[in-house]
Amino acid sequence: MLFRQYRRPVILLLLVAFFMPAGYADKLASIIIDDLGNNLEYGNMAIELPAPITLAFLPHTDFASNLAFKAHSSGKEIMLHLPLQSVSHHSHTPGTLKLHMTHAEFTRQLKSDIESIPHIKGINNHMGSLLTQHPGHMDWLMSALAEEGGLYFIDSRTTTKSVASLFANKHNVPHLDRDIFLDPDFRPETIRREFTRFINRARQTGYAIAIAHPHPHTLQFIKQHLGELEEQGIKLVAVSELIADKYNREELENVASTGTTGSGL
């Protein structure tokens, strides 16, 4: 009786294991370099990192479009680093979505921001400690992304009160949360500590996302220490691959537990 109860899930898992592609890694991680577009030198340094780093560009900045074209040609995945209004940061950032906007203004500005960066696969928020905790505006954002089609969303988690994932789920927008900020400051000991946390997170949960910034100390550290990921059995991948893997894992877990397939993305 016990064997019959678990036979179907076990058989399904064995089939999954048998047909798993060669070279499949059970621990994946992604690094996003954001705040790109204002500085040509640092943008080029990020593009030249010898790994599938994902690069997030601020809209309507001086070098964003050209750097994004170059990064895409170099095989890097491109994101829009979307400015959202914060609680306390009030300096002007082009393309910021704000609380006082009407729905039409919000949608128009979002469309302009998306169109300003070529080859984007997804979006993460720049700032946003105010806007990501407002249900109405997150509903507008995720509804627009669903209509746009094919874009994922990474919540940078600038506030613990964010409701972005709730509305991403509502509109079936593929999404994940940032796990680690590699450089909350640019001291070498801080970057070292957070990179170790990043590795541990990927080892413990099977995947992790880190966000870093185009500062010379950070970029040099990443370049010098990428090999540590492979040493720990972690494969660095573009964010879109990490998201696809996460959803596939959830699908397989659902198959194993219920014997049925879920709704997927």
C-alpha cells in the first residue's frame, strides 16, 4: 500500500532525472549590475566581465542605449533599471514613475522607459521604497508588463513592505526577489562578506540573485572571485535562465507531490 501511494511521484522524478540535460546544475546564481548608463568607462568595465552577468540600465541616460547595444552584442542579458519613487530620495532621476501620476501618465512613462533601452529581457526597480508598497501602482505596473509580454520582474527589495511579487503573481509576470546586495558600501571587507552570503544562499536554496553596482572596487572583486562560484558547484547564469529554472523546479515539485502538472508561467 505504501509503495502504491508513492509510486507515481517516484517514477516521475526518475523520469525527470533520466531526461535532465547533460551538464544540468542544481545550484544556479545570477549577478545583476545596475545603475548603468551614466558612466561610459564603468559601463564598459561591466560589459567586459568574463561571465554571463546581467546588466541593468537606467532609462534616458547619456550612454545607456549604446552600452546596451554593445552589451547585447557581447552576449550579456539586458534589463531596464526602472526608477520608482522612494520614500526619502528626492533628486531628479529621468523616467521615474511617481505616486501622483494618473494611470495614463504612469503607463505612458513606463512605455517610454522600456523603449529607451534596447534588447531588454526584464526589469528591476531603481529605488522604489515608496512605490513598491502601493498596491494600486504595482497593479498598474504588472498589468502593463503582462500586456507588454515576455518581460520578467526582479524586485530589488528596497523595502520590506514591497507588494510587487503579489501583483506579479496576479498578472502572471515571471518574477524573483533580490537576495543579496553585494556592495551596500564599497569597502573590500563588505563586498567579501556579502559575496560569501551570496554563495551560501545559492548552496542552501539552489538559487540566488545578487545586485551590485558599477563601482571599480565591486567590478574588480567580481572579476577576481567568479571562480569561487564554480568551486562551490554553482553555475552563474543570466537572470532569465534562473527564473526559468525556478519555475521548472516548482513545476516538477508539483508533479512529484500531486502527480499533475501546474499552470506554468
